[in-house]
Amino acid sequence: MNRISLLILITILFSCKALSQEKTGNTFETYVNNKAYFIKTFDINKDGIPDKIVSSVAYQGEDLFVFFSEKSGGYHLSLEATNFSEDGGNIIKDIYEIPNSKGFTVKTYFPDRGYSEKEFNIIPENNTWVLKNIIYKTMSDVSENAVKYICDVTQNINITKSGWSGKLNSIPEENERSKKCRTENVSSAAIVNSVRNNVAITAKIAQSDKEWIGNYTGRFLRMKEESGDPRGWGQISVKIDGNSAKFQLDSYIENIKKDLIVINTTADEITLAEKDNKKSTFTISKKQNKYILKSAFIDQTVGEKSAYELEKK
């Protein structure tokens, strides 16, 4: 078999493997230790066994999956929906149990100036999933005499059917809230502090993102038996620019380019993911002025699990 035929065969086998993984990839295990998602554990259907809810983290998507536990062990997917994050609006804050009831609550909030919270109560009912109600929370104004409106709006919408999001009942109009919503007296200082905390968190994330901007490169031995040959070495390049990044792996065997997005940042670590596949992550850790890259995608490509030291330029 000549080299060209061998490369074609390898490409076909890799493609088939990728398709197989894509077809069976939506299992609970896919999201464990994936920093693009967070996981909540409690008994959703009240059968005495803890279940799992998986959601995209804030700013990184709208995915939400419910996995029911099986008595024999493991989990099966029961619901694929949204965490109700909005582009330019409220974002995911938390998911928690509904006291003394089946189902769960998704809580979102507005991360910038202003006060807005929404609580979406979802329950399993007659072998489907129903959004029972939304509790909207907002302020009347920003004066010393401002009140908090808590508006419990009935929905009763089957969220497994197409077009359900267009049927949502919104918060009552401002001139109707005093009649249709419950009110609470809240000091303006408390609301201001809440808003300031949200702004501070957003600013901290932005600063952390900024510190990671730059070009990261590193060489590694691609073909172990050819360490004395320049062609035996490969190079990794990661260019981070704001909320996106470019990944490239060059070697004698392959030339791979990937568009990435930023999933999460801290002072010591940044997590990136493929733009079209957030389950495929790349993590760069900073340890004593050294940058270490780990990625299951690279491990799968080169055929071994490893970490790669990069230099920031």
C-alpha cells in the first residue's frame, strides 16, 4: 500500500470514528469534567434516586439536559432544552429543586446595571415536560421609595414541542404590576449593592480574559522514532484574541486548524473549546511562568495522552 492510499485509509477511519462518537456522544459522561458545563444533582422525578441536570455555564451557551438515573446504574437523557440565557439579556445563575414537588427551577439574572431576575419552574408531567410558571422579579424604579415587583405568571407550556418559546407569557405591563404582582419594600442600597456585585464579577472576568490574550507556541516530538530528524517534530500554536482563539497543529503527518471560543478563565487557567463542538476542550494552565496545554483532541490525534509546554509571545 503506497503512502497516499494509507493516508486516505487513515482519514476514512478517523471520520467514521468521529461520526460514531457524534451519534452516541450525548451521554451524561460527556459533560463530566467539562468546564463548558456545570452539573446539578438531586431527585427530579421523586423516585428516590438522584438525577442529573447539565447546563452551559454563563456566557457560553443555552444548553440544558436532564438525565434520569436508572436503577441498574447509569443515566438516560430525558430532556434537551434551554437554560433560558438570552443574548444581551438575562443569563443563567443557578438551578435548584422545587420544594416538595417534582421538577426543578432555572434561575437567570441580568449581569449588568439594573435589576432583573427570572425563575422558570419546570416539571415532568404525563411523560413530557411542562413549564408551569415564570416568576419575574424587577424594581419599580431607582428611588428611595422603590418597591420590588414579584410577578408569578402562569405558563403551562409543553417545552418538548416545537415553537413553545413563542408562547411564553411575559411580565405584566408596568401600569398593571401593582395589581397583578406581589410587592416588597427593598432599600435602594440593597439593590445597588446587588447590581454592583454583578458588575464587579463581569469586570473581573473581563480582566482575566485580557491577561490571556497572546500567541502561545510549542514544539513536541510527533514521531518518537525520528527524534534526530527535523521532520519528526511537530508544532502547536494557539492564538487567543478576546473571546476567540485559533489553534493549529503542524507536523509531517498532519496540518490541523481549529476555530476556538473561550469557555472560562481564571488567573491560572483558561479553557477553550471548538467553536462547533463545545465538548472538545483545550485547557492551558499557568504554573510558575510556564504554560501547559492539555487536550483530549490532541491526545486522540497523536495517539497518546500528554501535556504540552507552550511559550507565550
